[in-house]
Amino acid sequence: MSAPLLDPAKTLTADGPVLFAVELTGDAARVTGSHRHARGQIFGALRGLLSVGTGDSQWVVPAIHAVWLPPERAHSVRSHGAFAGWSVYVTESACADLPDEPCTIRTSGLLREAVSRAASWHDDMLDDAQMRVAGVILDEIRSLPREPFGLPMPRDARVLRIARALADNLADNRRLEEWAQWGGVATRTLTRRFIDETGFSFSEWRQRARLMRALEMLASGVAVTTIALDLGYENVSAFIAMFRRTFGVTPTQYFA
């Protein structure tokens, strides 16, 4: 289990400044069990995917999105691969006009830069200039576009293990039957559980996870051909066709 991003004494109370911010980069995957904070929290990865659990639901969230959680909302987090990310903890009184349910938002350069600035603060008392930066962060949480809350993760422990392995290596093209054997679960059970617990078939879930990772890579300026090959597509045309079917535009048009 990973150590807290911030001293729990600061996250378990609403006392103190309007927000705390922190950035962290590590060589290991980050895993935290179910916990809650007295403050609202918005967090995201700078690269890769995050699995976020809220109650009995689990979701995969790409790095181009941030996750907002109201105060006292139980959650767990796991990164797929080495962790590089950030988190902001907002005092309860400042959460009154922020979303009252967990949601994801499309991050912006302004939000990331403001969080990076806030993460450099070392005093609990904020001066006027710092309060203005904090106001920018809160305004971005209020105004940035909401996104569908990631990709559902299965709840069955055996199927969840398979889903996590897929998210860790999206270029792995093993067939459903091979994954079932690897996970020690019957093929029919794996098929049924994926549909019942995520709303997607096994192949649909893998494709959606790949496309979410593709969005991150596109946002970072990675070439479309490189993305297609890195995510296990046989050729770039197959990737573009799948992307267009899902998002209605080609990869190069998406961010235009």
C-alpha cells in the first residue's frame, strides 16, 4: 500500500487554508485502499491510467481527465505503471458550489499550471496572490467540461485481476480464452461477468481502454502510427477506423 500523498492531519480536517496541493512522481505503481477525507479532492495522473474505486464501483480514468470527489466520499486508487500525478484537497466550506457527486472533468493547461504553483507552497496561511491562484483552481473545477466517469471495472476478483493486467499492458492481444485460462476462470463466466459488471463485452472493454490511452498519447503529441502500434493494433488503419466509430472523428481531428 502506498503512503499518503499528503500528511493525513491535513486531509482529515477542514481546518486550515482553502486548499492544499501536492505533486508526486515515483518509479512504482501507486495503490491506496479505501479511505476518505474531510476535504473535497481533485486528482489526476500526468501519464498513464488510474483505477478509481467509489463504493462498489471501479473505473479506469485516463490522464487527460481529473477525478473530483466531494468531502467524506470513500474511494480507492491504483495507477497502472509508475505513478506521476497531482492532487488538490479543498476545504469543505469551499465545496458548496462544487459537484456534490464524484465526476471526471477534462483537464486544462491552466488547471495543471495552477496546481503546480500551489504544490510549491509551504505555508498554511495563503497570501493574496496565492488566494487568487487557489480561486483559479476552484473556478476550473466548476467550469471545465464533465466527462463520462471513466471505464467501469469488474467487481469479481478474478475478472478484476484480468482487467488490471489488460490495463497494465494494452498491447497484449491474447484472446478471451487465453485470458480466462490465465485468470483461472471459465471462458463463459468471464464473458458473462464482463457484460454484467461493466456493461461491455471483453473485446469492447479492451478497445475502450485502448482508446482512452490513445487520447492521452494524442494529447501529448505522439504520432498516430506510433499510438496504433503501441496499443496492439495490427495497422494504423484499424486504429483510425475504431477511433472514428467511437468518437465520430479521426484521431487528428479530435483535438482540433
